[in-house]
Amino acid sequence: MDRSDLLARILPHLTWPASLENPISETFSLSSVVVLIHFTKSSPHILLTQRSSNLRSHGGEISFPGGRYTKEDENLLNTAIRETGEEIGIRLTADDILGCLKAVKTLTSNFFIVPFVSVLQNIDEPIPFADEVEAVIDVPLISLLSTMSPDTEHISIDELYKFRYDSYLIWGATARILKQLNGFIIQPG
């Protein structure tokens, strides 16, 4: 799959949050991530991180680069861009973002996550910030999406999915974001 084919499948499903100005939520902690797809290795790859085991929230889990909204960010797009730079050393601008997928909620920590999407031809070598990221995982996108299966190990009222790459198990909010990609890249309808 080349970049133009991937973009043709993704772009019709992207939107923008109703407001990028000062998001307020009294129910959830707001956060955003970047779903960073790149063609540095000629086929589409996606960057994931393994969170540091020392983190209080979701330690050791696989996630997208991103994090918690702060008032200094002014909006969730800025949060996603700032956190991606801090966590993996990839510097993005608003022009690198194509839109976002549907927001997802975490099952246990009360986060509301907006996933912004970037599809780049090339990226610099990621540099993980060790305090937050144990590893940056550069995964072949199509292979990863093809591993989707029901997640029966975690309890929820919602339907859950999981993905696998090497020894990594990807579940929870990250898997729900990947399921969106699976729906229009692997199983277009």
C-alpha cells in the first residue's frame, strides 16, 4: 500500500474536534495522542511507545505518543504535538496533522483521548524520553492491523479488541484507536 492509497482510505474518516479552544471537562481528564504513520521504510509503519513501568498510570502499556492536556497548551492539538516531541523527540507542526479519529475513553483511569493523525513520508529516528518511555516500537501497519482479535481478558461493558506485535500486547484505548484504522484500511466497506 502506498501513501496515496492509505490517504484515500483514511482522509474520509477524519474530522476535527468541535473546538480546539480551551477544552473543559469536569468528568474526564483530557488528553490527546498522535497516530503517526510514516513511509520511511517504504511501506506504512506506525509508531507506538511502551510506557515506562515507573509511571503511575498505565505503566508498561503500549500507547501512542501523547499525554494530558494542560492550560498552557491552549488546545488538544498542541498537547498532542508537544507530548510527541517530549516523549519520542519527533517534532511536528499543526501542518503535519490531517485531522482526528473518534475520541476514546480509558477503561480504568478516566481519560478522554483525542487521536490526531499524521501521515508522513519520512521521519527522524525517534529518541525516547526514558522517564516516560521504555521503548519506541516502529510497527508495520498492515501486519499489526491484521492481528486484531476480541479481547476477552479485560472486563468492560464495551466490546474490546487486542492486537499483537512480537511480544507486545496492545489493548485498551490504544486498541480501540487501532480498531478504527482496521475498519477502513483492512476492511473497507
